[in-house]
Amino acid sequence: MDPSASPSPSSRNPLSTVDVVVLVVYFLLILAVGLWSMWKTKRSTVDGYFLAGKNMTWWPVGASLFASNIGSGHFIGLAGSGAAAGIGAIAYEWNVRDFIYAAKICWHVNPCLARDGGLFLNCVRLIQGIVMVLLLGWLFLPIYVASGVMTMPEYLQRRFGGRRTQIFIAVLSLFIYVFTKISVDMYAGALFIQLALQWNIYWAVLMLLSITAFYTVAGDFCSSGHLKVEKTSADAFRCSICACVTVGCSPGGLAAVIYTDAVQTAIMLAGSLTLMGFSFAEVGGWDALMDGYPKAVPSIRVPNSTCGIPRDDSFHIFRDPVTSDLPWPGVMIGMSIPSMWYWCSDQVIVQRSLSAKTLTHAKGGSLLAAYLKMLPFFIIMLPGMISRILYTDDVACADPDQCDQICGNPVGCSDTAYARLVMELLPAGLRGLMMAVMIAALMSSLTSIFNSASTIFTMDLWKTFRSRPSEWELMIVGRLFVLVLVVVSVLWIPIVQASQGGQLFIYIQSISTYLQPPVSIIFLAGCFWKRANEKGAFWGLVVGMLVGCIRMLLDFIYPAPLCYEDDDRPAVLKYVHYLYFSTLLSFITLVVVVVVSLATEEPKPEQV
């Protein structure tokens, strides 16, 4: 397709009546699943509500792990990175596995991959998330189960003793929620709504927050009695409505969350695979993608610059270790450490695995999630690259003024790639289905994060400074803190827009490398080194977070130059890639933990 034939932003397909009907049917289906799971599981105990009675089988656990990982941020961000810079960003999902097994997969998926040596070797680096989710099932989860904990801060408190490490992790979790989850989800969802309804992005954010606030308040009403057996029929009906959308406040507890996640996974895969088929049909197949992407240069560019020109290494994952945007040593080491935090010590992920009826089922869930993690390359990233070919002047815009007119972001519009395909290629009905999947995933993600953040603040922080707070006080404090989080996250959205050349997915990964490696090191030391003690863990966190936050602040003070600007940043930013910095930060944290632990008393036997 001629890029000049790309429809103008004002002529994009609006939602039809069929789309609206599909949206309603979709939410009714999720409501039915929420009702069924609500009455199927026992919610009158803490284990029943927060860990689904520890009675989940492997397939819903695996599907829920996948759904928790692949949300609107992935659809918007990963496709956007594919449109902007090729397949490199999939390295955040992929890693080295068994060469022969991977080679067979790559050969059978498409023989032309095998003919392209560089791309074939890149293909055999299967999913990094696979390795990490398997580490959760085989290494970390048995330790968590043996310790009898329900939350990750609780594990650190039992392992190291004291309160300050637990409080430190609680505060850090709140910062991570704001920087990498709440603001990112708001931006991703608002971007999709902006393209679908032609709204200003901040009006879209306001709509998302209004709907989320409605569901959260309803969820709070329901959750206030979630540990009681008796309910009136009216209460049960209202709570069933909460169950279909709210994650963290679901009256069906974690069981309702997991089963609705499983349904959403099936529909999300069906919709995204369908869109992938439409995309390849529209562009002309695999060969057309390989041939068309390097030629997808926008008609309006900044003269005498590289703006808008696809990278020479677009179809390579492992790139130059010095001059590339994703150096391969950083991909191998620096990328793995933040991934370990996400998959092996983040509460949202670990809680789902702890709900399995046996350790064998937990491992089976990890395996299912690992195989499902192979799909984002095909269902998200490749369609994002196709979107650049089909809508070059819009998705790959290279002139700041033109980008500002197209998507309201002068840095670039690559993050609109996936939403453009949904609105342009899918017929009525399927378009509504994809919108339902993405919006529902966003709503459930935000309500879950709001609930988790308010819980962490009230239970781990507020109760530390208030010896005997009333239940009413905790409820009010939790709600007020959610409002603070919302305000801070909305104010952070312009930073998300402008960071990392407008690539949402790269922004998430760069912030993760500044904040998450110290936490990963602490959990590694706590789980696998008996000599690690509370002082070593605490001071390792302090030093690691101080170094990481300094680098993050420097990144915001001196943002990466645009394609037509000179790079006059300090040397630590100009020459030390954030993936290399992740490796350095992990090493610094580990040294502090080891030195301080060996220089102080051994942990008590009951802590080990």
C-alpha cells in the first residue's frame, strides 16, 4: 500500500452500533464468569479470598500469569517500539533457550527466517520471560510456600526480621507503581481512546479515571464484607458486578480474578491473532514486510538527519555492544535482573502462583505462561511494524510539528501503531471486541494497582506510625492516598510521552533498570544465601536505590536528544547505556549486601 494513501486522522473509522453491541456482550460474559467463580470458591477465609483457597489448577494460573503481564501497555508500547526501531525491543521478552528446539520452531514458523542468518539466530533467542517465569515455579515459589507467606514484604520481614526493610520495599513499590504502572496504563489506555473517539488525550484520561473510580468505589462496597459468609441477595448482585471488572477489590477474591483473566486471555489471543492475519493480508505477507519496512520513510522529514529512517539493524535483536540502541551484553545480563524482580518477587505475579493447589500445578501454570509468552512477537510486534508500512506518514512521522498535529506528541507517534490497525483494518464487531479486551484489561489493572497501593500505604506504612488506627481511619486514608497517586500519575504522563523518543515500552524498561535491580538482589540473597542478614539487605537497598535514583534524575534532567539534535549529555548518560547501568547497579548492591552482612552478626536460625 502506498503510504500516501494513509487515511487522515480525522477520517478514521468510528465505532459502529455492532461494536457497541459487542462491547456490551463482552462485559456480560465477563460478568457471568465473575458470578460463577464467586459462588464456586470459598471466600469466608483469608486464604479463600486472597489465595483462591489454594485450589487453582495449572491452566487458569498460567492464563492469569499471561494476562497479568500482557496488558494495554504491551499492546501500545511493544507495537510502537516495533514500528519505531524494528524487532529489537522483543529482547525484553526473549532470551536464549535450547538452540535445537528453538531452531525447529523458527524453521517451522517460516523457512525464510532460516535463510536470513542474522534473523534466524535472533529468533532462537526465545522468550526471556520464559526463563524468569520458570525460575519462579522451580526456584522461588517452593521457598515462598515453605515460609507460609502471602505477600512479598511479609517474606522479607520473616527472612530478615525488623521492619525497616519491609517499609523500604513498601515505599519503593509505591514509586514503581507510579512510574511504571499507573501513569503508563493511563497513557496507553487514553492513547487508544484518543484514536478511537478523537478525544484530547487528557479528556480520555479523565474518562478512564472516572470509570475506574466508579468500579473502585463499588468494589470497596463489596469488599467491605468479603470475609463474611452471609450476604443479602441485593448485596450479592452488586458484588457480582464488581467481580467482572474489579481485580484488587473483587468480591470473588483472587479466584474471580484468575478465572476472568483466563477468559480475557482466550479472547485477547483470538482477537490479536485475527488482527495479525488481517495485517499480513493487507501488507502482502512476510516477504512484503521484510521488503517494505526498510523503505517505510515518511514524506516529511527534518533535512540532513536520520529522522524517520528505519534502522539498518531493524531485523536484529542482538545489536552492536557500543553504538546501538540495545547493546547485546546489556540484553543478556542487564535486562534479566529487572525481569527477575517482575516475575519472581512482584506481588501481583507471585500471588497467582501461590493460589495453585499443589506445587506441581504451580509449575504447570508457569510452563503454560512461558509458552504463551512466545506469542507477543507475532501478535503485537510484527503488526506494529506492518502499521508503519501501511500508515508511514502518521505512525512514523519525523517532523515535530506534523507529529503534534497527528497524535499530540511532537516526539513521535509510533505508539499509535497498534490502535491504528484495530481502527482501520478490523471490521465492525471485531473492532469492538478488541476495544473491549484492551479497555477491560486497563480497568482491571488500574483498580488492582489502586487497591494494592492503598493497602501497602495503610497497612505497611500508616499503621507503622499510628499505633491503633480505627478501621474508618484506615479506609479514609486509603481513599485519600489513591487520590494522591492519581494526581501524581496524571502529572507524570507528559514525562512518559516525551521519554525515550516517544517509545512507551522503552520508557518502562529504562525506569525498571533504575529501580528494580536492588530489589532483585535482596530477594536473591534472602532466598539463596543463608549468611545475608537484615543490615546487609537494608543498606544494600539504600545504596542501590540512591545510585539508581541519581541516574534516573539525570535521565529526566538531560533527556536523550532527538534525531536532529547533538548529544551533549554528561558522559555517564551518553556512554553508559541503561542496560549496562542495570548490571553495574546490581553489582554495587550485591557488594554492599555481602560486605555488610559479613561484617555484622549472623541471622537467627529461625530466620534462615
